[in-house]
Amino acid sequence: MSLKLVPLRFAVLLLAVVLLAPGQAAAEARFAEAIPDLPLMAGLVEQPGAVVFDKPSGRIVEMEAEGPLSQPEVEAFYLRTLPSLGWEPAGGGLYQRAEEQLRLAFQPAAQRLTVRFILSPRE
């Protein structure tokens, strides 16, 4: 084994460890503050002013996130992501899980999309 190959192999191994480090994966997985079990799609930024009620019948939360994304991109992300968290699509931007429902409503604007997340007890 030549001395030149050892540093090259070490550099490749070090690069792989840095790129695949658990901290990076954790940094990419972001969740909403107002709804802690709701992942936020990359590019969406949670807006201040969420309304949160915790009642005996369940949580009621209304929050908004916005970003330079299209509605189809956001819909596809949540259609892929939410079922792995126990949410079942019920059509029209509505998801249901146990005793809760989550509705996604969209407000497009020039170059930005606002997504309203409405969490409430299941009807």
C-alpha cells in the first residue's frame, strides 16, 4: 500500500462521515412549533401568530407557513410524508388520524405560497 493512497482513502472516509452524520439528517427534519408533530417542508417558514387551544375534546391549532413553493409541490410532499406519521388522506387537503383531523388550505401570491394548517378534533 503506497503512502499516497492512505491519505486519499482517509479523506474520502472523512468526507463520507461528515456528509452522512446524524446531525445533518436531524437538521433537515424540521417540525412546526405550533404543531410539534407536523413536519415542515423545506422552503416553508412558520409564521408567528399561531392560534392554539388545548381542550378536553382535543387540540385546535391554526398556523401558517409560507415559502417560494408551488401548491402541487407542497401537496405532494404532505401526501408522501403524513401517512408515515399515521395521517390518512381524506381528500381535498384533509387528513385524519385517530381523533384528529388536519386540513391544508393554500393561498398563492406572487412568488410565494401561504399554507394554512388547521388541526382540530375529528368531526
